[in-house]
Amino acid sequence: MSVLAWTAISALATGAVAHVWSQQARREREQQLLRVGAIYAHAIDNYRSMSPGTVKHYPATLDDLLLDTRFVHAVRHLRRPYTDPVNPGKPWGLLHDANGRITGVHSLSQDEPVSKIAPVVDGVRLDSATRYSQWRFFREPQP
């Protein structure tokens, strides 16, 4: 009888520890999403603000952030492409302007965020959301 009780207690304890680890992993992936989303928002804003001439353009593709060919010398607004931490293996959702150019990114994940408070990350303010896909990473253009 004591072996059975010990097995049941061990199973319950293991389940509780696994739940805590799972929640911690979700929190870490969410923090990575906030950091990477802000990196993309800054890179897109930098691409636009560095546009030559008086008309400022957003990038046509995310690859334009890796190597901006509008200049004589190589300009990189983003060092490397980043994957979506909460939706690995899936592409980023893209926000477009009226001309079809990319103004921001968002996750395509339909999972619920751990954080219930609208986060602010590196100057990028996000609205409260019930799904990760509702967090839109973009910066308002400065005149």
C-alpha cells in the first residue's frame, strides 16, 4: 500500500513541477516575442527614416531589412531574420500600408498571452490582447 501511495504522490509532484516549467517556458517565449517584435519595429522604422529623398518608403519585403540596396554601401537594418518565438517554423504576419509595403509584423499564433497587461517594449506600445496575433509591432512614423 505504501508503494502505491508513494507512486501517486510522486506522480502528482511531477505533474506540478511540469506545469511550473511549462508556464516558465511560455513566459520566456513571450518575452522573446516582445523583444524580437520590437527589433523588427525598429528596423522597419529605421529603413523608412533613412529613405533617400523627401518621400519615405517602407520595405517591400523583410529581406530588404537584411540588405538595403538603396545606398552605394551596404546598409543592414537587421542583422539576421528572426523566427517567431511563440510560433516557431511559421512566418511572421505582416502589416502593410496602402502601397503594399511592410509597416510592421505580428505573430500568427492564436495562443493566449501570459501577460494580461498591455506591454511597452523599447518604445513600442502594444494594446492588450487575448491572442498573440493581436500584438502589432510597428512604430508610428515621425514627420
